[in-house]
Amino acid sequence: MAEGLVDGRAPRTALADGFDRPAPTFEQMSAVADAVLYEGYLLYPYRRSSPKNRARWQFGVLFPRDWVEADDPVSPGVSGSADSWYQQTECLLRVRRPDATVRLRVRYLQLQHKQVEDAEQRPVESLACDDGTVQLTFEEAVPREADLVVPLAEGVRTVQVGAPAGTGTEPLPSGGGRVVRRREEVRASTTLEAERLGADLFRIRVRTANEGRAADPRAPRDQALRQALIATHTLLGTEGAEFVSLIDPGPALQEAARNCHNDFTFPVLGGPPPAVAPEDGSVSALLLSSPIILPDHPQVAPESPGDLHDAGEIDEILTLRTMLLTDEEKREARATDARAAEILDRVDTMPPEVFGRLHGAIRSLGPADRPAPAGRPAWWQEGADDGLSPATDTVLVDGVRVGGGARVRLRPRGRGADAQDMFLVGRTATVAAVFHDVDGSTHLAVTVDDDPAAELHGWYGRFHYFRPDEVEPLGGTDVPDPATAAEPSPGPSPSEA
């Protein structure tokens, strides 16, 4: 067994899949893993004074248990934006060789307080230096990771993944002051457990927990963060075996996949997607368990020249807006954090050809002369959508007419379904509208019945969308066909009112 905490990068060995073919290494997932690690670390406009940069660290935060449960126990769920003291991943591993091994890497950020002091070592919020730069007091973070490599066998292995306390001092030019960086101890462990489910099938459980005790269980969140693991996520690799997708496990392993319980994180397959989708479920020698819900085989667009710490945004838009910051705003952003300064340097020196690639890319092409589906007009012709009414249109589902107001049970298809849709399997929902796409397909816009914000989502028009074959009509669902429904009564006449 090899284990240990590392700060930075160390030489890594290549993995082999269950058929001894070369498989992706952790390094091939580094762009996606780093995007998870630094998501929301510092948001545009990258200034300390920006309100959005005063409430940071929103994903995968593991606090001391006595702090996070000071009032109530945590409520398990896959949402990585919920504060917790632990994180649990469960996934399926199909063994191809008796000497199969599993490799684990836990990654997170440790909070580091950057305190600026003047020449007399008095704490200050900001300090102008003789070289024209400005130093600001701010919360930084140090990346941490720990590795564990074990032969696959039933049993439990544990590795300590905490980080020590520390203090560092950096003198400023001309003796004008100094920067003091302080880190508090983070105490944590990760446990890897393998449970045999069949002759060649294991369930792997990885549980990372904060084992520290809060200095003050009633302290504000920004103080408790000093003892927390931030943006915690897990990489898994295997030799002589393969991980099975929980999103697309194949018919034979659907039940085993449903019985995997993931708390505050969700595992997806890593590495490049296969050229041809397998018929018996998706597999890979790599897996990423992330507090941010991702699809299988997540990738960072090759056109992206670097991280902007906001992967949900469009690079071109963020780059343009960063270019338009005033000199004073850029000066403050550079003083806020070294990573913000790197973003500004990259944006300010970006070659036109690199910027041009951010405008868009064509991943695939189809025939331009493909005929429109029969029975559905081409919407790009003027007036072709006349007669379509999403609020009153209906569609037949299992012989039942479904439209606005109908109640259904959600049954998202296993293959190709959105990862977030899979969490709604079996939930009941109310149909708000029936939409017809330009390619002739039909989608039901629904709100989930037990969602506390369902009414608000309906008011905003923020729906979940499912195909007719992904829902099951509930009793009493049948609604009238608008084409055959009787004309509505005009209401009472003035003399009858």
C-alpha cells in the first residue's frame, strides 16, 4: 500500500484498463479536476471589494462536525453545495483480472489567511508599496491532495488526508511592510472500502470526513472555514478492472447502480468518451466524484486558454468583460490574488487568433438537405408555427392524452439522459406545457411536485424537460384534445349576470 499527502504534483504511473489497453491517467483529467477545485474561487470582476467575492467557497466544503451540526444533523443528498462534515462516494467496479488494483486521490483546498502588515508590523487592510504595487489582506487557499493505492480485495483501508498548520512571512520592497500567511490545521481521513456483489463485481465506497473539532462551534462561517476541506473531490483509477457508469450502467447493472448511495458528491466516468457507445453500459478506467454534478466523460473545451474560475460561464463573455475593466479595477484585482493577476495577464496579452477561437466551434456536421419530419411544419418558414400552443397542446403517452395541468411520474431514459434528470427518477411532476422542437420532436415542460420552489419555477418559466417516452401518466391525467374539445361557453349575457 502506498499512501501520503502531497503538495503539488508528483510522478504518476499509467493505468491499464480491464483489457490491458492503455487507459487515461489522472493527468488527462487534470483540467476538469482543477476546474472543480477552483470553481468559484474568485469570480469576475476578480476584485476583493466585489460583493460576490465576499461569500466564497460554496462547493464540497467539509467542516468540523460539531460546527456544521451545532443545531441539526446534516441531511444527506447529492448536492455538493450543502455544508457537511463528510462526503461519500459509492460506485461499481467490474473486475477483469484477479490482481486488479484501485488508486485513489483526494483533493481539496486549505484556507490560508493573507494578512498585510505595515513597516511597524501592524495589521492593515491594504498597503501601497514603493514599487507601485498594492497589497491587500485576503483569504487565499493552498491545494492539497493525498494518494492511496491498494490491491482490490474485500476490506477497509484508511489514509490521513489532513494538512498541518503553518505560517509564512514575505517581506515587501524597501522594508515597507510584510505579508504574513497563516493556515490552521485541517484534520481529516479518507476510507476506501470494497464490497463484493458478485463474482466479478464490487461496490467501492470512499468516505472522506473532517475529524477536527471546531475552535468555536458557534463561530461565523468564515472562521469555521479555516478548519475545513474546501472543494473536496475524489479521483479513482484502476488497473485490471473498469468503473461502471451510474448514469448508463446497462440493463444488467441498473439495480446495483440504483443501490449506490452518494452523499454531497456524485461520481462520473473520466477520460475521453468511447468512439462508439457500448450496448451493455458505459465503463472507464477512471472516475471523478465531484461536488458539482457533471456528465460522464466531462471535458474542458480545447479552445479555452485557461481557467476563469467560473466554468458555468462562457469564456468569450468573461474575457471581453475582463478586458473592459478600468485600470483602477485591474489594479485592485491584481492586488487581490495571484490567480486574478494571472487571468488579467492572460486576457491582456491574448493573441487575436486565440480570442477568435472563443467565439464558437463546430463539433460535428450533418447533411444540409435532410428532409423535415412529416407532419410537423418547418418553423423557419414564416407562419409555419401558426396553430401551435404550448399551454393547450397535448400529446399521447401510453394512450393517455397529456397536456398542461396533467400529473406524471418521471422515468428518464437510462442511456443518454442528463445526469441531473436521473436524480428525479420516480418523482411525480405536473406538466406546464407541451413544446414542439424545430426537428419535429416533442418535449414536456414540468415542475417537480415536491420541489418547494415549484411555484416560483413555474412563474419564471424554469422547467425540467422530458420526452413523452420518459414519463408515466398518473390516474386522472387524460385531458381533452383541443382539436375535438367543444367551444367554451361565452359566459352569461349582461341580462343574465
